[in-house]
Amino acid sequence: MPCRTAGGTSLAFRANAGLAQDRAEWILGGESAMVDRLAFPSVRGVRNKLWGPIRRMELMRPNLPDFSAPPVVEVALGVQFEPLTGLRTVQVAVLWHAFRERFPRTEEHQPLEPMFERFGIGSPRHPEFMVQMLQALPVPRFWFLNGPGTELIQVQQDRFIHNWRKVGDGDEYPRYEHLRDTFAREWSLFCPAVEKEGLGRPTANQCEITYVNQIRSVGWERHGQIGDVVTVFDPAYSDRFLGEPEDARLAVRYIIPGENGEPAGRLHVQIEPGVIQKDGQPMFHMVLTARGSPIGEGVEGILRFLDLGREWIVRSFASMTTSHMHQIWGRRDES
């Protein structure tokens, strides 16, 4: 009876930012979905029922830092729920019919481990992973991909995730509002389809939003110049013994407060040095992940947390990067 322990990092929902055309080698390690109405006749009604509240929520947009050319190469919005143990390969193949017109390609990958943010006395200081005793091989994590591979859905027994990723130089970030709208629509298709198969109704216990940024060496030349890129690295020393570091990496966590002042989630920020494979130029990978419980019931509660997480990610990215880099990325919200 094999024992599988959790591993990995807080980048639980990343598909693979390295698939960009200018794929990065980390120094650390060297179209609306169409439903088959015969199979899922109830989906349309459920989607219409949800759409009014979702649209109203979209009107409440905060005034956030904005860049004309942000360095983002991947964004993922997802939910975790109690495992649907009956969701196996055959059932996933049936569910794919709800998405296959927009996502005609499929892949299989290792499943992600369950992760929870917990707070209070005795809570772990890092995201809590679950240890699972397995009687059989785990059911894979399935990817449904669009033609160019720029957008995909990830499905496993306890996850539903939508990713956008930059694959080629001409791929532009479609902005959060588009991804949020698409995620909500896909989730409203997935839930009734799963119910119709007799697998139960997914109820989210964690929400996660991740932004992956690839910061190229424009305005800086060496990894030791990380202080020119991010504000949280202070190169000042108490004496002159040390000079510029060879490279640097950072990992920072912040508690995200809710409306009542209690923790609503956590923001995880990781910055790693790397190189662009195509030309060998230095770069930094800056990954920001916000994770926490839904803020309310149903899809509205999920979207409320994703909106809060997005706000924290965007504001934190601006706070943690320098004004010099903001000029390069074309910050537009400041006069």
C-alpha cells in the first residue's frame, strides 16, 4: 500500500509557464464553451440563473495599478473541493463534451495535492498539504486545451482550474475581467454536468489565483541587481565586506484580511532568478498566489475571493517592484 506525501510549492495551479516561446530555465533547478444539450440539458438554465449576480459583481471594479505591457506570462483561476471519488477517466471523457468545441485537445498530468490555508493557534506556518494512503494509482489531472494552447481547463477529482498562458511573442494578456468571466461560465457548466453523472455537486473549500511574471533584463543586466527590480531587497550593508550578490531569490507571505479583520487568505510571493533559453539573457520569475476560502456561498463566494486575491496580487506587484520597472512596463494609472 503505497504512501504518497505532498510536495511542490504554492504554485499549485500553474499549468506550465515555461511553455512560452521564450521559455525560461530556472536557475533553481539548473469563444464560449458549447454544451452537448442532449447530454447536459440542465446546464443552460443553471448558467442563466447564475449570470445575473455574476454580471452585477463585474461592475464593482477597484481602481488598481495598470500597465500597458505587464510582464505576466500566465494567470490561473481555480477552486479546490472535496474529492469526487467517482470521477475517473471515463467520467472525465463524458464531461469533456461540455468543453470540447473550445478545448479540442487533451493531456494527462500528475494530480495536484490538496492544499489549505489555515489560521489561528496551532495552524501550520505554511500551506497545509494532505498525506494520502493510496490503494490504487491516482486518477490523473486532465487538461482540456484550446488550439494554440493559450487557454486550458484543468480537471481532477478535487480541482477545477482555468489557465491563460503566453505561448508566443504575439500572445497578449486578455486581462482579468475576461478570464474571470470565462472561469465563471466554465464552472457553471462543470457543476451540473458532474451532478448529472451522479458524482455529487462540487462545493469549493479553497480558491486560488496565481499570476506568473517573467521579468526580462531590460533596465538591469545581472541577477545581483535585483534591488533595481524589486523594492523588498535592500542592498545596503553594515560594512563594505560584501558587494553585489551573484544572484538572489525571495519568498514572502502576507495575510489577506477580510472585511471583519479576520484572515481571509494568504498571499505568497516567490521570486527566482533564471535565464531565457533562446538568448541566454537573465530574467526573474515572480509568482504571486492568493489562496483562501470562498467568501460566501456558490459561485458568487468564489468570485468574491478571486476578486480580492486579484486586487492583492496587483497592488502587491506594484508595491514590490520599482518605479524604474514601472516606467518600462508603461504604468498608466499614475500621472
